[in-house]
Amino acid sequence: MSHSLHFFTPSNLTAPKQSLPKPSYNRWFPVTSLSPKLISIKASTSADPNSSTTSPRVLISDNGTGAGEILSFTPQEYDTPPSQSFLSDSSSIDVDAVTEVELKENGFRSTRRTKMVCTIGPATCGFEELEALAVGGMNVARINMCHGTREWHKRVIERVRRLNEEKGFAVAIMMDTEGSEIHMGDLGGASSAKAEDGEIWTFSVRAFDLPRPERTINVNYDGFAEDVKVGDELLVDGGMVRFDVIEKIGPDVKCRCTDPGLMLPRANLTFWRDGCLVRERNAMLPTISSKDWLDIDFGIAEDVDFIAISFVKSAEVINHLKSYIAARSRDSDIAVIAKIESIDSLKNLEEIIQASDGAMVARGDLGAQIPLEQVPSAQQKIVQICRQLNKPVIVASQLLESMIEYPTPTRAEVADVSEAVRQRADALMLSGESAMGQYPDKALAVLRSVSVRIEKWWREEKRYEAMELPAVGSSFSDSISEEICSSAAKMANNLGVDALFVYTKTGHMASLLSRCRPDCPIFAFTSTKSVRRRLNLQWGLIPFRVSFSDDMESNLNKTFSLLKARGMIKSGDLVIAVSDVLQSIQVMNVP
Ligand SMILES: Nc1ncnc2c1ncn2[C@@H]1O[C@H](COP(=O)(O)OP(=O)(O)OP(=O)(O)O)[C@@H](O)[C@H]1O
Ligand SMILES: CC(=O)C(=O)O
Ligand SMILES: [K+]
Ligand SMILES: [Mg+2]
């Protein structure tokens, strides 16, 4: 068992349309030693009689220590039955229909690296609307269990699945839990309620008769009237509407509106005393409520790709959920995303992110729990920690808020989107803009064009941020993978290659490459549909589903010919290929 790191550097490497000599491994001689116990680097010269060029190469082998063992790999184990329209046999390759067109028309450099998550709501739940979002580049569809019924969400999931099967998309599904923070009721079915300056409103835990009496709001938290005090300030949605608490009568809390505005169903409520967020008994509310557990069971049964947990306070809840999922779901490959939106989560940030499979900067509620001016630095910090810990990160909420009503964004919104792209977040998320806005497709188009523009500008300016990427794995094999990926990404930038190819069973090696944020796109080949969908959230990855073996030569030949046949690559394109099948790096022109 050996780890081979092959650097093929034949002299004709940059010359397009010339086929390379077949690699040969048979004449080895030691050059130097990395770690005397485990690794020696060896170089050899190609002795291919059919080749007119000599190709010097460096190979690293672990001298048979067996560290980083290569797992046996049978693609059939992982395959799910192919759909009728998209046959996934061993001779085919599945790629996102939109990416395929983009690659064919504009080439590698044009592909968008930042991924897009769209919240699905009444404006986008139909098959045609979902298709329009997929065509517009939606990578992940988010369903928010705060709203709608499970039956409603089930139908959305079915439609997204049908879209993937029939039209060749790989849109992943993220289920977002409600969480048990304090929020308003559903307004008895009304789409919003308008509070005017000076009006007196009643907030209460008691259920009001329908139709809802004027100026009443139902609150979900039993301890509300006890915890709140006369003189407190009550904020709806982090300050979109503000009230002063003026009187308590049993379960009813009378409040005077001081900042008028529109209140949306189930809007978040916080109360503040002497400039501080009041967290009495509500600080003890469980992160995952009993309703959330039922929703999670639903998500597992529906085999969603991601479960996002609202108001995470500690790493324990993530660990608990992960073991719950592992015990219940067949392959336990549902990724758990920690939503960072409470004060407590900021205190335990690293632990929480480490325990999770990714994080979301949920700026909506976060901005209701910390002063607004602290949200940008919190975002920057969360994005940075996620990259260091190799976890995908989503920047969410109000990116294009004005586009709920207007067809063009504000300049400030474009600047906000640009900043998230510049920070190299994995993904940006639309909330109300796609769930209930008037211009979901236009909002998505703005995310897309701003992302592509900023990414291109950043590459052209050669602005690489000097970010330390610490080791994340614990085993020697992990370290090898990390070194391979950071070297490959660096080589890709220095050599100006067209694309990185990664052959990955679990997706881990692809995520390690993505973490380096290289200049070129990363083609990630994996044999399972679920891994492919999951990789769709990560920066710069173009996930393909293809069956492959542990023979890298044949994997490369197979993918080259499949991609060439579909017009997605051409002879002469310069590619660096890495794999977790063989832990190797190869540099080559497409034959
Ligand atoms: N499934 C749905 N059915 C009806 N309306 C929805 C649905 N999903 C979202 N919405 C609407 O879109 C708005 C924005 O969605 P979003 O997911 O950001 O919700 P939110 O209530 O702000 O909660 P969260 O903090 O979880 O994001 C919601 O306030 C709601 O009005
Ligand atoms: C997305 C979300 O939950 C928030 O911004 O609060
Ligand atoms: K939610
Ligand atoms: Mg929230």
C-alpha cells in the first residue's frame, strides 16, 4: 500500500493538443527524504518507447507503512438506481445542466465559485418557479420549518427531486428548524400586520379568536408576561418595529409602538432593558424543541441533504443531533449546519463549528441579539473560522432585502453581497427575496452576476489573502490529503492551469481543495448522488457523478473522454488531478 504523489512535468506540458507520454512507474531512484520513517520522494524518467519526450517526475511513497490506507472501493455499493431519463451507468457522467451550458459557452474561467441557497416559499414553490431558480443557478433549496406545513414542505422536496431527475440538476435540500426562541404567532393567516406610531398593541400567550382582534399579537413563549417588565423595549425582527412595554394585565402585555413598521408572521421578538438583551428563563429554552424533533424526523425520512439548526448555543446539541441522525438514517450522510444567530453561539464559536458540518451566519436573528454594528465583524470572524476548520459557510439574510419589493437592488446591498463574496464565503442565501418576494429570479441573477464579477476582479488583481490554514485532520493520511490539496492549489495558481480535477469517495478531498480557494474551478468526481449534492454547497466545486475505480489512469481517461464528448473540456486544456483513491497529484494536458 503506497501513497504516491506523482508530479508529471513533461516538457510539452503547456503545448496544447499534444498527447502526453504514458506515465511509467518502473524506474525509481531516491532524491531526498521528507520524513525518514515514513516518506521518501523519488524521481524517475519516463521510459515509454512510444513517447518522443522524456518526462521527469517526482513520486512520493510511504514505504509501505500503510498509513492512510486506501479503502477498497466498489462503485456499485454506492450507486442508487438510475432514473429513467438520466441513466447513470458506468459509461455516463452526471453534471448540472446549467454548469454544462456555462462551461461549453464560456469556458472554465467564467464559472461561478460562490454557491447560492434559495429559501423556498409561496413565491417559488411551484415546479416551474423551482425550475427557473435552478436554471438561474440555485445550488441548494432551503425550506424553513418556521412556516408552512410538513405536507407543503414535502411537496416542495418532491418537486426539487423531480427537477433533478428529469432535468439533470443536482439541487440539494436544506431543512431549517424553527428553534424555540420567542416569536409572534402566524397572524391568523394574514401576510403582515402594520403597526403605526403611538398605537397600543397587546402581546399575549393566550390564543385569540379568529378573526384576530385588532392590534393583538400572539406570542409563542409561556413565560413572556412574567419575564417582561414595564419600561422594557420590545423589538420585532431585531428592530424593524419597536414598542415600549407600558402595562401588564395577567397574560396580556400592553405596548406602545415607538418605531412603526410591518410585522411579518412568526417574526422574532426580543426585549431589552437598559440597553441589554433580556434573557431570563428564555435562555433555558431548548435549542431543539419537541416540534423541531418531529421536523428532524421528517427531514430524515425525506432524506434531505442538510439540516440547519436554529439558535445553536453549544456544541453538545450538534453532537446530540449528529448521533441521532446516525442512528436513524441509512447512510447518515445528512450534514448538520449550525446557524450562528444567538449571543451564546458567539461565545462557543469554534467548538460549535468544529462539531458541525458547516455554519450559517444567520444575520437576521443575530442582528436582533447583538448590536447591528457588531454583525459585520461577527460575519468576518465566522467565515474565517469556517475556512480554517474546513467547514462550508453560508452568509444569510437581507442580502437583497429591497428586492422583495423592487426589481433592482440598492447600491448598499450590492456592496454587502460583494463583501461576502470577497470574504470567500462558500454560499450566499436568499430568504424573503426568493420565498415571498416579487422578483425571486432577478434577485438570484443579481447574486450570480455580482459573485462572478467580484471573483473575477479578485483573481485578476491577484489578491490572495494570507490566511493560515491549519491542519484539520487527525491521522497521517489526513495530513497527506491536506498537503496534497494545498500543494495542488498552489501549483494550479502558479501554473495557471484551467481546472483542478478531484476524484473523491466521501467528498473530503474536494472540500480540502475548495478550502484553498484556488483560481481555477474544481471538478469534483464522486460516485454517489448524495455526495454530489452535498458538494454543491462548497465554494468553487463543480460536482459530477461518475463511477470510477482505483486505477487513476483509467479514471482520467474515462472522465476526459466523457467530458470531451459533452464539449465541457477540450484537448490541450491543462489540468491538475488529485485523488483520495490513490492520494496523488498529476499535472497534464487533456489528450
Ligand atoms: N414556507 C413558507 N411559507 C410561507 N411563507 C414563507 C415560507 N418560507 C418563508 N416564508 C416567508 O419568507 C420570509 C423570509 O423567510 P425566512 O426563511 O428568512 O424566515 P424568517 O421568518 O425570517 O426566519 P429565519 O430566522 O428562520 O430565517 C418569512 O418571514 C415568511 O414571510
Ligand atoms: C436565516 C436566519 O435564520 C436568520 O437570519 O435569522
Ligand atoms: K428557521
Ligand atoms: Mg433566524
